[in-house]
Amino acid sequence: MMDYDKKLIAAALEARRVSYSPYSHFQVGAALLTGDGRIVTGCNIENAGYSPTNCAERTAFFKAVSEGIYDFSAIAIVGGAREAAQLELCAPCGVCRQVMMEFCDPKTFRILLARSEEDYQEFTLEQLLPMGFGPGNLGKERAQP
């Protein structure tokens, strides 16, 4: 997976460049790997009202779902201050983890938190959202329209 992980991280780094973050100046990029090998990217999009702000991870998921894609295997996330010399490991917020829980198997969905293509850590959704609540708790299978 190493080469594909690097490609995914590179796509997240590229997505970070178009972040709309005029208030926090904290730019985040995400690259979502679909079950069939496509990459869907997203960046954080801030709003002066703050609560309408959307995270990079959700932007990627919502773009994919709006195109009829519901099968995901991994996401790479990169983030840090606009002028940072080095990025930090940027974990998804609770809302983004909940969105992942809606569409992904928590035992197998991989989350790559990266500073660069060579410097990253891998987690499963289950590790970042233990005892998560999802479709299975409602007697439903993973999201498929």
C-alpha cells in the first residue's frame, strides 16, 4: 500500500492548497480513496458565521456521495497553519468521524494523518472512534441508496 498511500497523501497536499481559510489560516486537505481506486479530494471551507464552515474530510465525502459513490477504503488528511514550516498531524474532528461512520466499515477504513508523503501515521476509524454509532446500531447496513 505504500505507493498508493503516497499518491493519496500527495492528492491531500494538493487539495490543501485551495483551502478557503481566511479566518483561522489553518489549511486542511483530504483525499478520499474509493473502493474502485478513484481519489476524491476536499479542502476546508470557512465561513464568517463559523458554524457553516465545512471540514476537508466532509467536503471530500460529500463530493463523492453527490456523484453516487458510496464505497470507500481510505482517506489521507494533511493540515497546518498557512505559513507553517512543517505540517502537523491533523486528526479529523468528531463530526467528520461520524460522517465516516455512516459510509465506512470502522474495522477496515484506513485514516492516514500526514505531514508529508514520507511522514504519516495510519489508524482505522475504529481506533479514532471507538464504540461509534452508525447504521448497524439502527439495524441497517452500510449506506447504499
